[in-house]
Amino acid sequence: KAGVTQTPRYLIKTRGQQVTLSCSPISGHRSVSWYQQTPGQGLQFLFEYFSETQRNKGNFPGRFSGRQFSNSRSEMNVSTLELGDSALYLCASSLGGGQGWTEAFFGQGTRLTVV
Amino acid sequence: GESVGLHLPTLSVQEGDNSIINCAYSNSASDYFIWYKQESGKGPQFIIDIRSNMDKRQGQRVTVLLNKTVKHLSLQIAATQPGDSAVYFCAENRRGSQGNLIFGKGTKLSVKP
């Protein structure tokens, strides 16, 4: 069974540009969550999508957005990039159904560097 | 404030010894507590979870203990091996927000051969 796949692995962008990151969840998983990891702030939740709908959202500005497709693949977009957006962006997939937590599997992340 | 935090940023142990990694949390509404291991250049890897109605759960070489009275979580690794060297994160999942994990800052475990 294939794991969570994130593309690209590495990305360098210039301030002011926008970027789109992709996440393919484990087959059969319907929930995809996105996290930002930095040395200073650690792992912070961005948002979660389940069945193409945003179900939860963290405390990030509106420049950070996402979407989920009918095959559960998800993309996140960051517009008007700032130097502080440099981070490892991780996505996690889980079954997601019901009310309780289900085990979340992480991808290897996309390392974004803003210059 | 409402947060999940770790007592120690680094832990160094001898190969073969047992390791204990601690975590404090402050929100009583959390339903699940989870431990993840992250090796350099990789995403977090699930180790073990425990539901809030349990005190202890064991896996292969790992045990998680939950003390709700003092809002404390710990991960015990038996017979620590060099391959256990990594950063360990505790995380909590709050009821009604199942896709949202709130992570602690992490503890770096170094195993000396």
C-alpha cells in the first residue's frame, strides 16, 4: 500500500510569488490535513479537508488556502509569499470518518524556501 | 493557555537503557493523545496513541502513560536502540476536531552506542 505522497519535495520561491503544493493520501483515506513545521513554532495545523470540504482550520492568514478533489488528493496554496513562510509543509491522511480520531499518516513534506 | 508542551528539549541515553519522554498538556477536552517520531528529513511517524479514558497502553517496546489528574503524558521506550534516535512529539486531538492535531515542541532523543 502506497504511503502519503507529497510533491514537490523541495521548492525555492521569491517573495511575492505564489506556490501550490500537492498531497496524495493513502488509498481509501478521505481526510487530509496540512501542517507547517518551523524550528521556532514547531508543527502547526493549517487546515483539514474531508470529502472535498474544509472541516477544520487553524490560525493562519487568508494567504494560505487549500482544496480537496473528488479522489481525495489535496492541494494547498500560499499567495504573496513572505520570508517567514519558509518551512517544511507536511500533509497527513487518515480515514477521517465518524467523530473520533483515526490514525494519521504523514508524508515526507515539501521543503519551501522563500528568498 | 491551552497548549501541549514538553518538559525536556533533549534526552541522551545509553543503548540498552530505557528512555522516558514527558509531555504536559493543559486542555481537558482532548480525546486522544498521540506520540510521533520524526527522523531527520522525514515526516512524523505514528508510534502509539491513547484515548482519554485509558491510563496506560503498550505497544512493541513502547508504553504510553496518561495521568489526567496532573495532565501529564509520557512515552517509555524499552531497551533503547540507536535507531530510536529522533525527535519525539506528543500531540493531542480535541473532541470534534479529529483532523486537527496540536503538537508539542518535541524532544530530541540521542542514543549513545
